[in-house]
Amino acid sequence: KNFYFNSPNFLPLLLRSFSRLSTPLKFQPTYHQSVTMINIIIGSLFAYATYSQGQTVADVIASRPELSTLYGALQTAGLVSVLNDTKNVLTVLAPVNDAFKGVVVPNQVPVLQNLLEYHVVAGKVPSSALKEAEVVPTLIKQTVTVALREQEQEVFFFDSNGRRGKVIKANLEASNGIVHEIDNVLLPNGTLANITANIPALSALNGALVSTGLDKVLADPTQNLTLFAPTNESVADFKGTINQNLLLYHVVDAEIFSTDLKEGDNVVPTLDQDKDEIDVIANQTGVYVEDKEKREGRVIQANIAGVNGVVHVINIVLSPVPVPSEAE
């Protein structure tokens, strides 16, 4: 499947504003099953690579054959000099050559710059600094979200479209930053509708959103929403009726990240017809959601951010009305 890029509605970022950044980003903790920092230096995948004296981020990319397509795109976009500037301390999420086979690389230089800058983070961020559900700002101010799979020893980045890039080689060190190779090209400018459409585990929800026309609401870039998104398994297990009002019961008219939650209860109104509330509960074991009927589920993937809000994947279909039991 090919993905096409639209011109952004803002001027290209003046990268020189980042030239004074010389310290790593300080990330804020999230309420998640693993609140403490997880060290992901595992085996050869996450071993720190050495670099020759003076080798910049651009040099590291240029020296690796599997990143030749990326380096060519950086040359076309005029960004090699930015990555060569030792005043800029940067982290690059570097798509390997095969990653570009699934996208159409834009011909317009400003659009290409925007795409490539979406793969760059100010500051040096090694894999050991990454935390589950961390929302990381890129040079274009849009974000990517970290997803850690401890058991599988894997690290992913979700883009604004809900597409994932897997880290396949981490911690390629440079004199002015660090490079992590990934297996997908990350795409900016995605909406909540793009996220639900692109995450396979949300296909049942996405079908319901499309059938009720609510996907158009989630596609509106002027909105600022939070969607609690039930998985396919949750939808299959639900015994009630999934209609427009029930779907709106999963939407909050504000952008709420896990870092915005206080520990304990966080009661928020939804967009269903009666503005019924849900309780978002944060504690040291995770983030949970409780509906009006006191049914509780868990957030299993937090903080997948688009340009018009954020998606939290949950393992329950919430309901503002009583739900028939299995016996009924």
C-alpha cells in the first residue's frame, strides 16, 4: 500500500533554533504497568556502536549501506548540513532502505523536509532513556509515541497515523547525537481517524465508526479529542448494542495524555447525548477506565497521538447503560 504526503499548513521549521540544544531530553514518567525507566540495552540489537573521532550523525547515516535511500533523501532536502552541524545534538529515527518501498517519497522539497524532520528529535536519546507510552516531540513539533514490548525485547515508535516503526538497530553513536534504525517510514499529519484505520487491532471499532459516520468527526484536524479505543477482542465479547451514542461515550472533548492524569480517580464527561462520565483511574500498576455501570477495563496502549488528539487502546467496550450478561 502506498502512502502519499500532503503539503503541511505551516512553514518549514527553522532548524537553527535547535542549535543551542546540547543536553538530552528529559522525559516525564507515565502511569503504566512499568512506571520506572526500562533499560532496553539487550544483546547486539541494543549494543552501543562505536564511532570514529568526529563522525557526525550525517556521517553515521552515510556510512551504512542500508540507509542509502535515507541519505539520498536528506541530500535532496538539504538537511545533511543540519545533521553535520556539531552544534545540533540530535536523535535520528532512520528508516532502512526497504522501509521506503511502502511510501511515495514527495517531490516537493518543503514536504520532503517536513517528512524527514519528523524522524528527528532534539537531544541525544539512547534506547535506555525510552519509556513505554512516552510521547516524543520531533523537529516539526508533531510527536511519535514509544511502545515497548519487554517480553519480546522490542521497541516501536507509533507515528501520527497509528503506523508502527520497529527499532531494528539501536544506539549508533555519533559525535553530535545518536541514530536508531527503524523498519518503517513514519508519517506526520495523521488524525484519530487515521489511527483507528491503521491499527489492525482496532478494525472492528473502525468499521463501527465508519458505519455511523463518526470517522469524519475523528478526521477533522480542528478537533481536540481523546478516544478510548476498544480492541477487536473487546468488541467481539461485548453483548450490548454498538451504536453512535455508545461510540461517543468513548470520546472526550479534550486531549488527555497519561501524563495529565493525577493518581487515583479522574472523572471526565464524554460526548454521548447525556454527557455521561467515565472514570480514568491511574495508579502504580497502570491506567484503568470505569464506565457508568462500574465495569472496568485497562489501557493497554496509551498516548498514540495525532494532530487532533490522542488514542488510548483499551480492553473493554464502555457503556453508559446496563449491558446484558452472558446468561441473558
